[in-house]
Amino acid sequence: MNNPTLATGAIIPLANAPKKMWGQAQGQVRDIAAGNLDADGTLVPATSEDWDWRLSVASIEKAGDFTPYDGFDRTLTVIAGELLELSIDGSKQAVELFRPLKFHGGSATSAALPTGEVLALNLITRTGAVRGNVRIVELSRKREQHLFGSQFGVLLQGKAVVIQAESERAVELRDTVVGGEDDSPRISGRGFMAVVSLDLP
């Protein structure tokens, strides 16, 4: 399990996460972070495979079935490529670039790739323990994007910096910034970012 620091303002480089195959060699996945929420909703990193939320980036290179996650909810966002077609319990869903789709992890889900392989941001949360939300924001140098407690910001496109106190650090493409309530980091730049919010139900 990739177990990075979840300190406020920390940058989690995607390149540091090891790749592993998923499904029947349908693609590769990198775990960004996983953990739990404590009683006041603070992020707690996982120390084992026992987690209530997990954020990852996966390539979908071949059509086929998704790994089921009974007792969890999934939010999938295509972050590279054009289109992913999902069949969820027999209902077809077209998932376009930067349009998050939430569905039950235990649903019978299969993927088709009408325009070729895609890259997806995956948020998995334990039903009844953590609520997850993913929204895509356009970054601006004029209006900084704040990242508060139990939030992550994943740079999907463009260039950005994270500003915290008097420091300014570059955020590389598909790297993740950890939010926080005290001295919350601010993101400035041009492009698009996925803001992932976790909270108690």
C-alpha cells in the first residue's frame, strides 16, 4: 500500500506510486492514498489493507469487467482519453472526459473503449462510513482554489503551483495536493483540477 504523508499542503507525486496490474491485465493502477476518517473527519492514512477510502489513477486499456467492491461506492472520472462506455447492472453509461460518475462498487460493471484506452481517477469509499465527492474546477491565477480539511486536489491538465504561508511549490501533472483547515493550501495556475472531498455520513 502506498502510504504517503497526509500533512496539510503535502504534494503526493503520482510517479512515486508503484504500478500494478488490475483485473485480467486490463490496465495498470497507481494508488495515490488510502485511509480512514477519524471522529472529527480528519484524514488518517491506512496502515494496512483496512481502509474506508482510497484514491487511485488507473489505465483502462482493454474492454472487460471491473473488479467488484461490495459495500463501497465508486466515483470514476476519465482524465485522459475521450470516452469510456460502462455497463452498470445492465444499464449503459457514457463517461466523458472530466465528468465524474458515481455508482455502487458492488454493481456488475464492464467497460468498453469506443475511442481507445483511457486514464481514470478512481475514488472508492466505504458505504455508511465515508461520503466522497469529486468535482472538476478550472484553475485561475486571479482566483485561487483553496483546499480545506479532508480534501485533495489532483492536477488533471495545465500548470499550477501550491501556495502555503510564504512558500510556493510547483505541482506536476497528475500530482495530488493534500488540503487542511489550518493554513489551507491554495492552488494557482491554468488548467483543470479534480477536487476530492471526503466527509462523515
